[in-house]
Amino acid sequence: MSQAERAPATRGPTGSGRPEGEPSQPSGLMDLLGVAAVLLDADGRVALWSPQAEQLYGYSAEEALGQYAARLLVREEHWDWVVKTFTEVMETGRSWSGTFPILRKDGSTRLVELRNMRLLDDRGDFYALGLGTDSPTLREMERDLALSTRLISQSPIGIAIFDTGLRYLAVNPALERIHGIPARDHIGKPYRQIMSAPEFETAETAMREVLRTGAPVVEQSPLVGRTRADPEHTHAWTFSLYRLEDTHGRVIGLAELVVDVTERYQAAKEASETRRRLTLIADGSARIGTTLEVGQTARELADVSVPAFADVVSVDVLDSALDEHRPASREGAPAAFRALAVKAAYPTDAVRAVDQPGELTTYAADRLATRCVRTGRPILVRHADGNALSRIARDEQAATLLARAGVHSYLAVPLTARGETLGFLGLARARDPRPFDEDDMAIAVELASRAAVCIDNARAHQSVRNAAEALQRSLLPDHPPGLPGLRVASRYQPAQAAYEVGGDWYDVLPLDGDRTALVVGDVMGSGIDAAATMGRLRTATTAFADLDLDPARVLHHLDTITSRLEQYIATCVYAVHDPRGGRWRLATAGHLPPVLVRRGERPRLLDLPSGAPLGVGGVPFETATVPLVPGDQLVLYTDGLVETREHSIDERLETLLHLLDTPESSLEETCDRLLHDLRHPANHDDVALLIARNSALGADG
């Protein structure tokens, strides 16, 4: 290292009463060199002999003192040269230095690095002082020192040497460049005075631990921060720490090795971000589109996006995309959006700035939402200033809320499926300091594309479902007024939106002789075809009922008709209320048994001959008769009321009986209670329910 990179030698009080500059411990370097001192008088005789001389040359002081040094330590062939050189030193006072082969006591020769100089005592006499050390040892130390100096000065790794107080003693050029501070400005200063940012506190703690324990720290996980050399950018460094000790094991300081791993850190960070984005896409593929319901699909898209991708997300669909009867707005005109989903990672004013689910809002032609759906292209706003927020929000009040929430970056992505833009996905970042970039936009487009296809599928399914449901409801009857001795209540409830409408139906048919036919049936299958088949069977049932046929005969004719249809089968229960005959007459075709509710008795399932479903063909049906008691209730229903995937049918039928075993209530209340307690919103089947209560003839129905 250059002189500018080393701490100057200083003297200071030791605090122990010693004179200034006196070392508190012997130097290990002098011991390692083993410098021998020999003093010769003017005649060349040994006058003084150090212990190191005994180690180097092999003679004890007693053996050496008073002897001619040349005869003791020099081979005969070198005497003349030695005497001549000795004479020159003594006469001229010029020192001599060099490497010389010394003869040791054991007869071996040892190369010794010598320094010879003339000394003068207080009496005016001259002496010659010879200092010597083993030449190979000295050369090895010189090589090591040169190599160390060269490596440290030219190394791309930053290197610093500290004293035990963590003050800089030396800094190499690489660390000078990393810190952006000249080496001379490091020397003598504490570590935290140079590296004052809070993130470097952990490094100082590690340094003190290494000084205390001696256990090195090798390539500590990256420390991320900024320095004076490049205050505008974040860098990453790994550092290694080693305690320094002399040959006696005394702690003399600390070495720090600093490697700039910014590129590696950034690459790892980018790889991690890529994995996060791929995970987000995989998560979206698994979680978006689990149902055929538009609103649920939009909520799933929002759930995937927050908080992994954005702080606030909104999903809005063009109103014309949800209602095919509404015309799309023309180019250059405002666009009407129906909000489907909103989600935020935390409570924020930004939620108040976007439209809430179900709301219909019109956006002007210059708003980003309108531009996004008009062009069918995503719009990226890396840094959203006041002007940008005004174009993002529906109005200035909403823009103020976005600014107050700290929204600084925004993405609008079209929801496009099968060439049609259905709406847009809005993504905003506020607390997340990262602005959206092109990679984020690619991820958002991928998520939006998947969601758009699922929304389009749900929209198409809903359209077909609405048509089937409208057909089915149009085929279901109104209750005829004034039924003799009978009050009725009914309900029809379709399956949830993810499933197609089924073929459940009910009917109430007035007959001659004050009788009434009650019918509940279920065409197996779903969709418009099932609803159309149900309409045929209902029409046929009405026709056969008018013929005053026995219930079993009615089912027989219906079975014949059903068997001629395209692979459809159905279940049905046909009951006739006969107040004059004081009886119920019933027949079933593979249908669940009706429930009879009678005052003073526990509700019970009627034990009727079950019969085969309609459409099987060739299986006879039987009519059963049940006495009619005033106040009797007959409950007819389809399997959608009681069947679930989690419970057995026996358990569910028992639950139905329990719900009917309550103090008498109105038929309408009973229908609502049964649907509420037995029906789950996620049930995949529709339900037809018909309850009839016997009353005295002539009573107010």
C-alpha cells in the first residue's frame, strides 16, 4: 500500500506510567527474524555476543567472546576479502551490507543477511557492529510482503485493516472506489463515521463479534445500501471479516474484505421476481374461473391480483357486454361500465375512488378506462402525477382520493375474449414503491385474458340459463283461485348460476266433483331441452287429468309419452285431493315420498309403491289411498330440496320431517322455512315445492 493508505506511526500515553512510545508488548516480527548482534573491537575480536547470535551461528557467548571473528565464522578462502572489508569499514566509517556465507559451529554454511557499521564509544575507540539474520527467512518475508502489498493494492476486492477500536489503519484502492472516499480520509476514523447509514450497523456488530471471538465471518449475506460513490443507486456487497493476531497470539486488529455483488444481487432479485410472476400466473390459472358466474370470476381475478401484484384492483365490465339488449356506445362517446369487483390490500381512500360492485358509472371518452376498451390495448402509467390521476379517475373528487391514497403507478388492461372487449382490469400501486413496468403489463394481460374468457363463458352460460329459466317459469302455473277445501302454496328455485336450469315442475289442476290434482315432477337433465320436455309432460298431465283417470293410469300414459322422447326419463308424484270422498289418492313414478303432516302426530313419509321413473316403460303403477283428516298437510317436493353430497338421503329426509314438526304456521311461511333451512346457495339442482292443506268445504281458501 502507498504511504497515503497507511496510518502514520503515532505516540501517545499508555495509561500505565510507561514513557511515551515504549511498547507494551514485544514485537513478534523482530522475534520472527531473529536478528543477531555481534560487536567487534578494532582488532576484529568478539567483544559482545547476543543470544540471537548463538541461535544463528551455533556458538555460545563463552565460546565466541575474545575470538577473532574471521577465524570463527569465515571459511579460510574468504579471509582475505573479509579482512579487507573490515578494514575499510573501520577506516572510512562506510557501512557494508550484503549476503554472506557464514561458517557455523557444526561446520555447515548458512547464508546470512548482514549489516556492518562502525561505532564510536565515549573514549574515542572504534568498534564494528554486525547485525545478521537468516537470509532465506528474510527473502521469504520480503516475497510475502511484496505479494501481499501487490495483491491488496491491485485486488478488485475492497480491503480494509482496522485496529481493535475499529479505526481504519489501511484501505486499498478498490475499497476507496467502492466507498467513493479517498483513502487518506479513512485513516484514523471509526468505521461508523465513514459508513454512517443505518444499514451498516449490522456490519459493525459483526466486526465486534469477530474481534471478541476470533471466529471469522465469510461472505456474509449481501448488505444492501448506498454510498457516496453512487448515491443514486442501490448496491449490494458481501463482506468477510478476520481477526488479526501477531506471532504471540495478541489481537492487533481486524481485516475486512468487501466484494461488490450488485450484478449478482440484481440478477437474483430479477430471478426471484420472475418466479413470483410465474407463480402469479399459475395461481391465476388455478383460481380464476372456478364457476360459471360473472361476478365470482371477477372476484377471483381481484383475489389473485391483491396483494401479490397490486395494492388496489377493480374489475369493470361494459354494461352492453352484460346486457345484449343495450347497444354499445359509439366511438368518441362516454362508456358505461358495471363494476363487478373491488379489492385493496389494506384500508385506503383509493377504494372510495373506484366504483363499488353493482354500480353503473359512465366514463368520459378521454378517461383511460374508456380508451382502454376502445383500443383494446393495455395502458401503462409508470408514474402517475396529478394530470394522470385525473385521467384515471371518473371525476376530480375521485382523483383527489387517489392522490390522498398515494397512488403512484397504474395499469389498465382490457378484458378481451374471442375478439370482443368486455371491460377492463384496473391495477394501482400506492404503498408498494415499485412502479409498474412492461413485465408487469405482460403478467396483467395474461391474467386479464384468462379472466375475460371465463367471464365470456359465464356470460354465454347465463344467457342460455336465463332463456331456459324464463321458459321454465312461463310453463309453471299460477294457482287457480277458490280450490274446494284446499289451500296451496308453492315455490320454484333454480340451481345456482354455475349450473343449468333443470326440469323440475309442479302443477295444481282443478277436477270435477270438487277434487284437485297436485303434481310434482323432475325431468332428469338440465338446460332448455329439459325445460321443454318438462313443458310437454305438464301439458300431457293436464290433458290426462281432464279425463278423470285414476292416478296410476295418468302415470301410465305419461310413461308411454316419456319413453317416446329422446332418452329422457322423469320422476313424478300425482295426488288427488277428494274432500267429498274424504281421501287422498296418490301414485308415484320413482319419486321421493310425500310427507303427511297431521295435527297431533309426528310428520311422516307416506309409504307408497315407488314405481319406476317415467320413460322406463312396461312397469305398472299403483294407486294408494290415504284417509283425509281436516287440517292435513301434504308436502310434495323434488330431490333438489333434500339431496346433498355431504349427507345421506335418510339424514336429509329426517331433517325435513323435523322442520315440519313445528307449531302450525302459514303455508307460505312453511315454504320459506324449508327452502332457507334445507337449501344451500351452492346446490347444483333446482327445486319444486308444493304444500297443500285440507280445509272444510266452503272455507275461505
